Amino acid sequence: MHVSIHQLLIIMKKLGGLDWLALILVIVGGLNWGLVSLLNWNLVDTLFGTMSSLSQIVYGLVGLSAIYVLVISGKLGKK
């Protein structure tokens, strides 16, 4: 499926604050996993401590955001 820049901009304008927050958290999580894979460096653990309470909260929010983005991606495709 090909999406033009114009179509992408229309979809982006439909996103609310929670949608944007979820997308940002999913991107941060993906980048963190990339850093772990390529450099054996975990940014979240570096910032908040290895498996600290705050790190676990971040991981939980990233996981919930992934589920949320999965759900809204189907809805956005239909609009």
C-alpha cells in the first residue's frame, strides 16, 4: 500500500495528544532496542538505573503504547 505525503499529513492531523504520546513512546522503545542490539547499550537503564522502578514504568508504558498504536493504526487506516 502506497501512502502519499499528503495522505500522511491528513492522518497526522487526526492524531490527538494521547496518540502522539503513544507514538513517541513506541519510537523511543524501538530506538532503545536498536541501541541494545547494535551497541549493547540500554539508554533507559542508563538514564533511570538498571531495572529500577522508573525503568520498569518506562518499559510498561512503552508496552502499553505499542498495544494502543496497534489498535489506532487500524482505525486510522479506515479514515
